[in-house]
Amino acid sequence: VTKAAVEEDVDLIGVSFLSGQHMAQMRMLMEAMKAAKLQVPVVCGGVIPEDDTAELRKLGVAEIIHPGTLTPEILLLVNLALDRK
């Protein structure tokens, strides 16, 4: 993901998890981004429990999209992440 983001000069990275591996995978992604000196907002969604929100934010995730979030709110959260860039 990091390599593709650098090559494509992205403005934001969005990832979605259904596996329950979001904490481990987000740690690896954020560490890879730091190593690559890639500074773009990351939005994480999927089956993300509310209890994991604080830890994901500590990792540097800009926005977390929880199950049941409606499309207008998702768009708002993505735009908020981009605005803070």
C-alpha cells in the first residue's frame, strides 16, 4: 500500500477490514508510511469496534468509519481528513 501510494502520489489512503486484523495491519501500515516518509491521511473502516478508536487514533489514523455509517457521513469524514492534510 505504501509503495503504491508513493508511486501514485495519493492524497489519502483508505483501508477497510472485515477480518478483525485491523489493529495489527494498521500498525504495520503506519510504520511503513513512517519509514517511507509518507505523510497522507489514513481513513480506516470496516468492522472496527468503537473500543479500538482511541488506539487507532494514537497510531495516526485520521478517521475511523464504524459499521452502519451512512455514505454522507463517510464522505464528510474523508473530506475532514483531507482538510487536515
